[in-house]
Amino acid sequence: MKTLLASTAALLLLAGAPLAVAAPADMQTVSIPVSKAKLNLDNPRDARVLMRRIDNAALEACGADTHSFVEVKRAVAASACHRDAVAGARSQLNNNQASLTVTGVRGR
């Protein structure tokens, strides 16, 4: 009975102990400039063109490219990297510069 009690106490202590989670050691930050020059973002067609450019740059920054399989592109498009890259680019839309930067952080 003492052994069972000691084992249970040890398990409870271990279960409550904080786990150390190491960050991926090999991360890569990729930034890709996207031009918005000559686009009128009040025009829906131009806005779609820019969003397509942002999406393609985010796919590339997060690990897919034009030669990737459709499944790879879908997986990257569903990733947090892609979501964060697109959100970061959208936050730059109101600046007056002719381009914005799409940045993705990915593991190699």
C-alpha cells in the first residue's frame, strides 16, 4: 500500500511539473517585397490583384513555391506562418510606400 501511495504521489508531482519545450533550433525568417505601385486599392480589381500577390508571397515565404504540389500549397496556406504573414502584410496597406513586405517564419 505504501508503494502504491508513493508511486501515485510521484506521478502527481511529475504531472504537475512544468514541461520544458524547446523552440525549433532551425528557424528561418523570409521577407518578400510585394509591389503595390500603380494599383488603386479603392478599385476592387486592383485590390484582388494585390491580395493575390500577398498570398503568393506568403506561400513562398512559408515554404511553398510555384512548383510545389497542390497539397503542399494547401498545407502551407492553412499554416500559422501563412496566416501571420498575410496579417502582417495587411497591416502595411495604409502606408504610403509603393511596396510592402510579406514576412514568414518557417522551420527548414
